[in-house]
Amino acid sequence: MKTYQGIGASAGYAIGSAFFYSTALPVIERKQSNFPQGEIARLTKSVEEVDHNLQQLEITTAAKIGEAEAEVFGAHRMFLSDPSFITEIQNAIKTNSITAECAVLEVGNNLKAAFEAMEDDYFRARAADIVDVSTQIIRNLLGINITGLDSFTSPVVVVADELNPSDTARMEPQNILGFITRKGGKASHAAILARSLGIPAVVGAGDDVLLITTDTPLLLDGAEGCVIADADETIVAEFLAKKRKFDQAMEASKTTAHQPAITLDGVRVEIVGNIGSNSDAERVIEYGGEGVGLLRTEFLFLDRKTPPTEAEQLAVYQQISNSLLGKPLIIRTLDIGGDKPLPYINLPLEDNPFLGVRGLRLCLQQQDIFIPQLRAILQASATCDVKIMFPMVTTLGEILQARQIVRQTSEQLTAEGKAVGSPSLGIMVEVPAAAVASDLLAREVDFFSIGTNDLTQYTLAADRGNPGVQHIADHFHPAVLRLIQLTINNAHRHGKGVGICGELAGELLAAPLLLGMHLDEFSMGSMAIPAIKNEIRQWSVPQAEAIVEQALNQPDAESVRAFLASHIKTKQDQPR
Ligand code: PEP
Ligand code: MG
């Protein structure tokens, strides 16, 4: 029996067999081979098999998603029949007397470098394709099968080094009981997604995680952040009892979820959900959400080879609005960059991507991505209750520029005879500069939504995905709470509404504090909705106001938590 301790990222209990998920190639050492003909035969067989797999993928993708998305597999197949690629690998095997996998790696790397050095964007983008194809051949040569997170046929507990947003976008929750990763923090996107899907998760559990092998029996406690491998019968029995209790509490919490969150003195607070897909939207309704305060549209752009077209985006936004039964939907424009790269967007390599061309900054620079998205949202707004929200806003100038692009896009659509609405325009307040100068920004927008995940990492200078600084990156730190208070006050002074769509809004401990600060809208992963509504129902606004000053004057995050824990009115072991 062995215990792995990490950061509790998503509450809940999972019991099942491990599946070690890895997309990385093992280190390939330069190995000599004195039998070039044998290596060439291995290569030929592998290339044929990879070509066959790609052909299958091309056919199924064309049928399931569309011809345009399937094209990339055709392009990859062309490399497999390109003499400058395959003949060169064969020559490397013969000339250097090396194994087929070494030759593929070397030729692939050389071609990648050659493509990257080209002026033309199109050819530069081929570098990623050559890496992709080479990797597929090497995997085939080494007999490594890659199972995607969407392809499990029986439930497993996923063990991984790290899950990036495109991995998590592919998760099929019915077959993923939970996951544990070596890297990652509580506010990393894998953790956020796990909470919204109700998948128990542990992140940042350290190097030992990589020693867990597929099929090892695991018990995972997502609240405590611990995983036990090869547990004995007594521990399994105790664990099962806790899991049963948690699952029952989860079901019970749904019974009052559909009633509004009205305080003891009759103030109704808006409780909405954060989503990244249509199935998330359905879950928001199931858990009593009154709309959506954050649609992370980047999830529609990840895990594909080309961006979704205007028509595809329009269809998705309309479908989500339907799933929400017409309730309000805040669509955040693409927030790419930082920890969410896109393979088909030409992003320069940045030393500090979280401080780089991210969110609205990228959209203003690459308007060929921004404008089709705005066109889709504006058309959706003709019939659906949608608002537009810009991420990562830092300066007033960015807001003015974004607003002007929205206005021009709307005029263009009208000139084309297309129906458009006039959606409200809001911004995320997630950069400290935007919070500090929120009085200036409030004049130019219709609403604010505070992104406490980024606001915390930027205020405290602690990477949200780095387990080494998780003790610093705490959204209960008084510095973060004071910026929230300032932002709410400034918004209200200008008659503007303000929400929080960062993870703090779904924290039970924070509910009375945020109520006391007069937050208008709480937006969170759907599973948190019932408990937050329930806590708010136990308070009057004056009671909540009375705890704000003391909370903001605590010396650190830990004392804020302790202070709030002593005031909370519902049970803290409720599902979050
Ligand atoms: C945030 O930063 O708080 C937020 C909601 O946005 P994201 O987590 O997608 O960066
Ligand atoms: Mg953010």
C-alpha cells in the first residue's frame, strides 16, 4: 500500500484501476543497427500501418465532424508518400547504420527546423505536421498505443504527468472516475474542468505519481488530495462508506437547487454557471443554475486542426442557449495564450506566456480569428439572451478598440441583411491594473466579471498551475479580496453590475463575504451551485456586511479562511 499526497482539486471519491496516460515519447537514444534492410522493412511496415490509421481517421472525422477537419489527416498522409521524407529516412538508416526510430526522429527534426525557418506562414505551420507524423511512426515502431481520454470503454482512474486543456476537452466523464497528475494547481484548467464535470481530482502530487502503473487499484479522495494504491480491505471498506455518504449528500443537495437564492431579508442573488460546452450547459440547468456567467469559448477551438467557422460557432451558441432554456448566457471571446495554446494559430514562442499575447490582446492582433467569433455571437444575439465579455483586459484603450470592432462588425452584418441584436459588452477584471483602475473602466462597459483565478496569480505573482507556489496562490488572500471589494464598489458607483466567474465564487466559505460585499452575480462550476445557494439563504445582507471588514483585515489567506470557517452556517462537508 502506498499513499500519494497532492492538492485536492475536485471533491469526491473514486475507486478503480489506474490508467497511465502519456502522450510523450520515451527518450530515444541513438542506436546503431548493422541490419539496414531489416530496419527499412520495419519502417515500411510502420508507414503502411500509420497510413491505414490516418485513412480511417480521415473517414470517421469527415463523417462525425466535417470535411474541413478531416483534411489534416489527408495532409499527413501526403508526407507518408513524399520521397523527400521517406527516402531521406531510408538513406539515414543506410548511411548512419541507425535504427528506424532514430532515423525518423533525426529526419523529422531536420525537416521541422527547415519548415520553421521559412518565411511563409503556411510552410512554417507544416513544422507541427511533420512532428505529428514522425511521432506517429515512432510510436508505431515502438509499439506504443496512445489511448485518448475519450476512448475508454470501461471506467478508469487516469494517472498523468499533466493534463492540458485539449486533453481535458476530450474527457468523457462517464468513463473517467477521477484523475491524479504530477503537475498542476487548483486553478489550472484541468482542475476547473474536473470540478465542473464532477470528476474527483488530485493535482500537483509530485514525481512519484509517474511510478503508478496501469491497472494498479487506486482510491482517490479529491477533497483531501490523496490517492492510495493497493489499499487493504479495511481501508477500501472505510473509503466506500465515505464515498456513499458523499454521493448521497450530492443527490440531496439537488432537492432545493432549483429554488432561488434569496437572503433572509428578501434579496435575490443571481447564481449562474461556468461552462465550456453544451453538455456543461445541460448540467448547469440540472444543478439549478439561473444562466451562464462564463462560457469559455476556447474549448470550442481546442482539440481541432482548424478554427470553427462562423456558422459552426453560431450553431453552438444557439444550441447552448436552447439548452439553457433561453436563460442569460455570457459568452467570453477567445482566451487563448497562457496555458491554452492553439496549434493552428501562429503564436510566437514567449518566455512568459501568461504575461504575453493572451486573451483580448491576441484577438486584437489576430482579427481574422476575432471577427468571425463576434459575427457568430452578434447573430446569436438576434434571438438569444447573450452578452459579450472580453478576457484579460488591461487598459482602457483595449476596451475602446474592442467596442469599435464590435460596432463595425454589427454594421457589416446589418449591411449583409443579417439580423443582429445589441448585446451588452462587459469585461473580465482579472489583471490587477483593471481592478485598481476599475473606476475608469466602469464608464466604458456594461458589466464586470471578476476572474479571481488570474487575478490571484497576477496579484500574488504565483503561477496558478505551479504546485510549488500553491500555498501563495490563494484566492482568500486579503490583497485579492480588497481588489474584489474595490472593483465591486467602483462598478456600483457607475451603476454597473458585477459578478465573479473565478473559482472563488464557488467556495462555500466565500459566499457570505461576497454577499456582504454586494456582489450581484456568482458564477461557478455547476456542482457547486446547490451548496452556495443554500448558504446564501441562511444570511441577511446586513449580517453578511458585518463580517466584511474583519475578513479584509486578517493578515493572510489562512486567517481569512479560519475566520470565515467560524462564521459559515451550512455544513462544510457538503459537496463542492
Ligand atoms: C479567471 O481567470 O478567474 C477566469 C474565470 O478565467 P480562466 O480561468 O478561464 O482564465
Ligand atoms: Mg482568466
